[in-house]
Amino acid sequence: MSSIAGAPGLQSDPAARETVVPPSKKGFFSQVTQDIRDKLEKPEQRQVRETQEKRRYEAQFFALNLPGKLDYKKLAAVGISKIIVSVFQDGSRGGLYFGNTIFRTIDPALEKVALEMAAGGARRNLDLCAWMITRKFRWVSYTRLFDYCYRKGRRELIRKFDIFNPDAIEKITAVYRELARKDIDCILIQDDFFIRHNEGFSNWGKAAFAASAGFPARESLMVQKNTPYNRKWKEVKRKQVSRVLTQIVGSCKQAKPGIKVGMNIYYETPFNSSWGEAWYAHNLPEIVETGIDYIYLMSYHRQIKEEMKLTESKNREMFRKIVENAYALCKEKLVVKLQLRDWNSGRRIPAAEVRAYLALVPEGVKRICFTPVKPGDYAYLKELIQARGAPTL
């Protein structure tokens, strides 16, 4: 009787359960499973798996009309593990591409893509990420939520949400909560989530400055470099960006605990922290501590070369330095974004050139995001991910 009575207890005790199969047997069964998988796998499947075990590759699409145009099996077959789709359209006739109760919905394209992926079984191999704005809701009519900039000695209304305004913050967090509840795995925050050096001059922003500084806001001194007003203003804006980001991430996690949230970061931020704080109100160590899951570094090599006026060799040194700095601060949260098309001509960048910059990314970086990707880029992506040997450039 005692042995029978003890049998259920053996199965319900986790420690006892571990002793049912000796470690040596576990290793044996694991090896058998691996041997069977290796025999059944096709060579190209094995290559993709081995590649993804070292790094995860993501594809970001700019196009809005993606339903019916993507071959999810081909994307997975070439080594892509996540697709990022835009769910917003900027401009006066803009709107969102998912159903929500907060802002105008142009078309529920996100839901259509999710249904396509589920119907074809693609979600087993591909994550779905929604790429979403935070401030540039230019099409909304209620200007009381908009920010002000200070330009040429006067305040001007700008059609960006004021992230010092509690009502604007509530709108943003509410729509992110609704987005997080969709059938998606991740949200990528667009690169509009920053405050320029001459922005934030709403009544709410000036009140936040006065409360922190202990003296009234004076716009002309707040934008003048290296004044006590300017230093305090940069600090106030930086802290507000991190505070609101914490709220956005928290609202998403509350709506769906397992969802991941990433944020686009400009390349100047890890390269020169004072630039990041002055130009964008971004401080990377503070942003990393907000609960954000991924930092998407916009390390677009051709853009860097053009803006910094560098030779090719100097540009590669700059790229390496930017990515290494970012990795030192972000560690496993870092996603390095690589530019696939020239911003001026729109033409696709030769694979050898992209791979030359991919080769500069430290081995510790486990996630790479290619952008912008277009439907039909499958062979191009395969060449970037699966090509053997060093790039010829």
C-alpha cells in the first residue's frame, strides 16, 4: 500500500520527477532526437537553423498594402525570424492600419497580415511586429494636444503631440494598449519619439521646466547653448521622454504581458551622448532602464556617410564605433538596423556592400534588422544572410 500511495506523490513532486529519467538517459534521448532531426532536415533548412542559432534576422517593410503580397514561407526559408510592418500613415490624410477606438483607421491591414500568417502556419517560424508612431498624429483635429516650438523669437504650433500634456500621453498609451492586444509579438516605436532642441514649449512643457528649475521659463535662454536655463531644459526634456516611454511600455505589458517593445534610436545617440541629449532628449542608459525590450539602432551606413561627409574607409570606422558603443550600453537589447536601399535614389544597395557592414557588427549582437525590405526581396535576403565567406568589397 505504501508504495502505491507514494506513486502519485512521485509524479507531483518536481524534484522527484527529475529522478525518473537518469541524466545519462536524458542525454541519450536528446542525442537521438537531434540525430533524427539532422537526418530529416534538408541542407538549406539546416543552414537557416544554424544561422538563426547565431543571430536572429528581421525584415522591416515600409509599404502599407502588404496583405496578399508576402510569401511568409519564403521569408522564413531565407532566414528571417521576424517581420515588421508599418501601421501608420503620416500627413493630413493620415491614419492607422489597425482597428482601434482612439484614432482614424484607414484599413485593418495589420489584422489581415496576422490572419494570413496564422492561416498558412507562418507564425511557427515568424514573429509579427507592428511599427507605430507616438507624436506625429498630424491628421487629428484637436490642436490642444499639439506641442509648440520656439523659432525666430516666437512660439509656433507644431502638429506633434505634446508629451508633457497628460491628455496627449493618455491618448498615446491608450492606443498602444489596443495595439498590444492584437495578434502580434512585438511593437516597434517609430523614430518620432523625441523632443528637438527647440520643441516642448507648450504651456505644459514650460510649467514642467519652472517646477523643476524653481524659476520661470524664458524661451530665448532655454534654447541658448550652455546657459543654466538650457542645461536644465535638456534635463527636463530627457527625463520626460524616459518617463513617458516607461508609461508606454508599461501599458503594452499590462495589456499583454508577453509582448516585446522596441524603440528606434538615432545613430548619434550612442556615438556622442551630448548630441543625443541636445538634439533628441535621448539618454541611452536611461532609455534602457525604462523596461524597453529592444533598442533598434538606426545605423544606416549610407546616411551616416552622407551626413558626416566621410570617405568609405572612415565611414566603416565610424559605423563600427557607433555599433560598439551601442552594444556596450544595450548588450542583449541591441538590434542593429542595416540600410538596404539608398534614401535618395530608392535603389537597392548591392548585397556585397551591405554584407561588408554586416561583417563589422560585433559577434555579441544577436539581432539584425534589414530595412527597408520589399515584397520579392527573397533572393536578396538569402544572399545577405546565407552567403558564405567574406564580402568582396
